[in-house]
Amino acid sequence: MNSRRNFVKKTALASAGVSLLSNLSFGAMTNLTDKKLRLAFIGVGLRGMNHFKNALNRKDVDITAICDIDPERIKIALKKIDEANFSKPKVFGNSDHDYRNLLELNDVDAVIISTPWLWHTKMAVDAMKAGKYTGLEVSAANTIEECWDLVNTHEATGSHLMILENVNYRRDVLAVLNMVKQNVFGELVHFRCGYQHDLRFVKLNDGKSAYGKGVEFGEKGISESKWRTQHSVLRNGDVYPTHGAGPIATMCDVNRGNRFTSLSSNATKAIGLHNYIVKHGGKEHPNTKVKFKQGDVITTTIETAKGETIIVTHDCNLPRPYSLGFRVQGANGLWEVDGNRMYIEGQSKPHQWDEADQWLKKYDHPLWQKHGELANGTGHGGMDFFVLNAFVESAKENIAPPLDVYDAAAWSAITPLSELSIENNGEPQDFPDFTRGMWVKRKPYNWIKSKY
């Protein structure tokens, strides 16, 4: 790539002992606050299209390039471009690695990556090496080595990475974060969270519709069933932790005065996907012979340096209503999302729950108060607007994003560490310190503001 010479130079500087601060960038970008951000998309499938359509609603963005190996997704994206009266972008997708040609373009300042999980780190590393401000969908990495690849590349190049965890911007989550920052709950003690979402109809479909009835996956599947289900066949761990762990990590200042120190994980038996195949495909369907490795319910307990515990639950293969299972508990009270309830000592009636709505309204976050109407209809209850807005505004200023590369590494590390713990009968696993000790003096991000 054109930036290879600069990357080698920067790597040499880093290895010589130059300390790169998290808000310092040696990348190709400059401050773009008075200009439009030239944005590219790698992956315009269902998730990428959410970001793509939201970007088309902004006046401070030009979409200069898109990449997808599925020609149908390219057609859909170009139709959206035409309908929005945007200039036609350059198109890539002739091969798995054609995205690298996109990254060579001088008219791309930032890139959003929304591809299957196994490509996330590879593409993000290449994007940072090319000097692009990088937005990466969740989870960011599959292995501890990949987590370090993200951190090392950022520190060597100065190019920023933001993990695009939209749940951090959910209205109730931000309201509770506001309460945390105002010490309503008192000193924090315990959290619960997770990804509890019946995904059987996503992991298995008819090969024609992303959410259609059917029991096919892999080559016979479509959309996520084409690649996501294979992780359930081969891996026994929490493969999707960040929707729950991300918001909780922000509340207890992980990587900024606190950090994850260890975890232990356990998994149940795996029967959910098999039962679904038998029910919808019949006992003779070939997929009834597939042995799924991933336990139906995976429970992980994380300890932090400040002494909090976090229980993270992955529950996607059994019938159940959707819930991320949030619980935030401190010395003075707690919030539980299931039941929509809150209790604050001295303000709630003794031993009686309050409905959470009154508290959430009182502490509604400034971002939602300012931009709530704009967020309507932008995806996932409006939180997709806010995560893209934070990415675009940070990229325009070329500064460290609210959810940075160290967050991407720490949150994503839950997956490989949970696999290792389960394989060893729940044996505790130590978290790497991806900040190399800097978590001790890194200041928490200023979340309580109305800008982004």
C-alpha cells in the first residue's frame, strides 16, 4: 500500500521507545471539522447497511468507496446512493482482498468495517496501517493474538480505532450511566449483563431469506447463517460479549482507572439448535447429525481491579424473549432492566421496587435530550444514530473515540478467555493488560455531554 513506507517509519519510531499517547495520531488524516468526512464501507450487508443508510442522512459525510464480495449487496448500496443524490462511490469486491485496494485511495479518510467476524481484525489492522480512521463492528477480535494486533497497530501507526458498540448508546443505558456518574447508586459493587437473544432463526434459515424458516447454514444458508453458525459448531465460549460487557465496562471505567483482571466461564449442554433442526427440518434432515460444540447457556464471571464482579450471560440457542439482562448495583441501590425496576435507599419505599421509568426520565442523558428526534427510525431503537455520530465526529477531529482500541481488545478478549476457561472446567483466566499499565492513570472519558 501507498502508506507502507510511512508505516515502517512509524513502527521504527515506536520500537525505538517513542510513547504514542491515545489522543495523538501520526496517521494520514488531519482535522476535518470544516470539511466533509470522506467515508468508505467495507461490508454493506444487513449490519453494514444500517450504518450506510444513517451516513446518507448526514450532511457532513461523503461516501467515496464501498466494498462487498456479494454483487447483490453492491446493487442495493448503489441504489441507496442514487436515491439520496450522493455521488457514485468507487466500488470494490472482485475478491476477498479487494478491500486493500480501497484502502489505498487518497479520498478515503475513514472506513467502517461490517463483515463476518473472522475478517474483523485483518481488515482493521490493514485500515489502520493505511492511515484510515477505523470503525469496527463487534466483536473486534477472536483471539488474544488478534486483540494485541489491534492495540499494537494503533500504537505503531497512531491511527485510531472505534469499536462500534451501539448498546453503549441505548437510552436507558445512557440514563443509568448518568446516574452512575452522579453517584446515585453509590460505590459500585456488582453487575449483570449479557446477550440473551433467540437466534435460532438467524443461525438456521431456508437459504433464501435471512430470517426465513428453515434449518440450513454454511454454503446452503444465507446472510449470517452462512458464517455465524459455524462458530456454534466449532467453539464453546461467549462469542458475542460486547453488547452486555461494553456498557458495563464504561460504567466501571475499565481501561481508565480500572480494568478486567480475571474471568471464569462455564457452559451448559448443547441441545437448542439440534432440537430446532428436528422440529423444523425433520428427524431425517442431514443437519440433525451436526454436533454443536457451543453450550446453550454460557455464564462468565469477571473480576475487576477495583473489586467489582460482572456476570455475563450468552444465551442464543434456546427459546426466550430478548434481554441483555442488565443489573447495576452499588452501595446505595440498584437497577434491573428485567422488570424495569429501580431501588435507591432512602428515596424508594423500604424493600419496594420503583418503576425504573421515573428514574430514567429524570436522568435522561443529554445526548438523547438533544438528538432523540433525529435518532428515531435509525435502527435498534435509535442507538445506531448515536454510535455513528460518535464515530463521525471523532473522525472529523481525528481524536481518540469514546470507545477506543483498548476497549475493543479488552471486551473482545472475553471470547477466547471464556473458551479456555470452559475447556479447563471453569479455571480462572487472567486478562492481559492491553494498556500496558496505563489504565492506572488514564482518565475516564467525559460521557455526560451533549456533543457525542
